[in-house]
Amino acid sequence: MRFVSISFDPTNDTPDVLRRYSGNLTAETGLAWEFLTAPNMAELLPLLADFGQDVSIEKDAKGQPTRTINHMLKLFLIDRNGIVREIYALDYLHPAMMVNDIETLLMEEDAAPIGALRR
């Protein structure tokens, strides 16, 4: 299992910035956690649309974009085949439920015939 976070701000969250940030976090937690972004917004927007992730940039009093990004936190449980199995929003972000869902996926893998899973 691994965690992946995708930045919605490719202009400021460059690969180097994300590498420094993730290095500190993964060192502290020991988690396999990747921090990714797209090269630009044009390439990020289709990904956000595919996951149903609405993102908006807050504007100041003059109508100019600020660095504040509004979005709903969503976590996706994706199986080895790339299928979204569960979506967790803040109201449903309960560790016990997430662990149970992960254990269910692991049981499904154990029950699958050899060679049935794409690795």
C-alpha cells in the first residue's frame, strides 16, 4: 500500500519543492507516500475532472487570482487494477473504516486465482 498526494498548484509546487516536503514527511512517518503534480494546469485539469475534483482559485478584491485554492478534500482507495473502490470525504474519513476497506481489498487479492491480478 502507498499514499499519493497530488498538488493542485503546479506553478508553486515544483517537483523539487514536493521532493523536499515529502522527504521530511516520509522520514517522520515511515510511510510510502508520493507527492506528485502535473507540469502545468492544462495537464492537471483533465486528471481533476476524471476524479470529480472541483478546484477553484480565490480572487482578491480586484479580481486577481490569489494563491488560495478551494477544494473539497477527497481520498481515493484505488485497487491494483486502477479501479476506484472507495472515495472518502471529510465526513466519512474514519481510520477504522479505511483500514477495514483496505483489509477487504487484501482479502479479495488473496482469494483471486494466481495470475488474475496485474502487478
